[in-house]
Amino acid sequence: MPLPAESAGGLPVVVTRPLQQAQAFADAVRQRGREAVVFPLLQIAPVEDAGTLRATLSRLQEFALVVFVSPNAIDAAFAHLDDWPSELPIGIVGEGSRLALCAHGVQASNTTLYGPQRADKMDSEELLKSLPLEQLRGRRALIVRGQSGRDFLSEALQQHGVMVEHLTAYRRLAPVLDAQTRPQLLDLLDGGADWVITSSEALRNLLELARLAGGEERVVKLQRQRIFVSHHRIAENAREQGFVQVIQTGSGDERLLAALAASAT
């Protein structure tokens, strides 16, 4: 059942991003008068052997385009780079990636950046529309990602005659329940919360953790709580998984924060 409007503002906001990105967003939530709880649903770990990562990054001159699938991909790659060759264009999907590049000194003023033009639909499909595909035909593109990822962009680029290489820059691991996280999760499930979910993988991990922590009863409680998602694909997955209060905000922290603020009134 939907929560009464007067009680919604008192619910904690659960920030489920990897710890590397969670704290800044949690601070922004608190600045807007909401309680924030950091509960990462993905753990970011370095690759077990960084040799391939370093070797590939040493031959960036072979590529006509490098696509970073996430801020984590950017941070993992730039940990092995002294600087970025300004003549090499970069493709990104979301606002978080733009900010991550900026933190490493790369921005539109010194590097060609391609990204989705629609603020309400930041995904690989929209990135593809912004790329100069004719210029890339017959050339090489590098996609920097975690240990796996969606194949849409790779397949689409190959269909346009672009040779695609993948580079694993980090690993995504599911969190584990322990003596600290299990009671914390049960408190959130039993007391109610607003969940910020920014990937379908995180959503799957949340459902599995709820099931492990408290069985199907806690899963049902979770499905009745509100989740705030940044993308229509995550929203579709959430509804398919039985969530009844799915709020799709669009990409970018400001849209998520605005939706959380509006939900508290």
C-alpha cells in the first residue's frame, strides 16, 4: 500500500551506490533535510591482474574513440594514466561520468566529449545517436567497463563498421550480509525507507539480500516500499520484480534529489 503523504518525509533515504560514489550523494540528501543511510548494493574492486589494463591504456593511439561506461570505469582507468591525449574523443553516458572526467582534468574545453543529448534518457542508445558513425567506420573503438556489461553499444558500433575492443577496468561484486549489514537491512525493511537505485544489478542484489536476511516476508515488505530510479530500464525491471511504488526521475543527481525532496512534501 502507498505510504501516507504525511509519513513519507520521515523515512530514511537509502543510498545504494558503491561506496566510492555514495557519500557525496548522501551528503546532498542530508542538506535537503532528509535522513540518508549509505547501504551499498555493489562493491567496486580492482581487477585481479592490472597488466592487461595497463598494456591497453599504453596504446590508446590505436583508437578513434574510447567509451567509459561509468564513473568507476573512468576512475579505474585514470589510476593508470598520467594524462589524457586531447586528440582522442571520449564517449560517456551520464552526468556522473562527466563529473568524474572533470575531476581528472578532462572536459569539453580540452577533449571532444560525446554523450546523450536527452537529459531524460541517458543510455547507450542515446550515446550512439551522438557519435560520428561515418567518421568511425573502419576504425577502432575501445569500451572501458567492468567485468561484463550490456552489449548494445558494441553490437551497434560493429554494425556500422567500427571495430570494437573491450577493456575490463574493475570488478563489480555483490555485497555480503554480516553481523553489521544484516540487522541494518532488517531495520530498513521493517521500519520503511525510500531506496535510490541506479542500476538493475543493484536492484537484483537488494532483492537477494532481503531474501537472505528475512525470507519472502521481508521481500514483500521491500516491494511495497518506494524506490527512486534514474532510468526507464531500471523502472521496468523493478515493476517486473513486483515493486509497486517506482518513481522514475531521469538521469543525474539533481533529478533524483528533486524527486526525493518532492516526495517529502
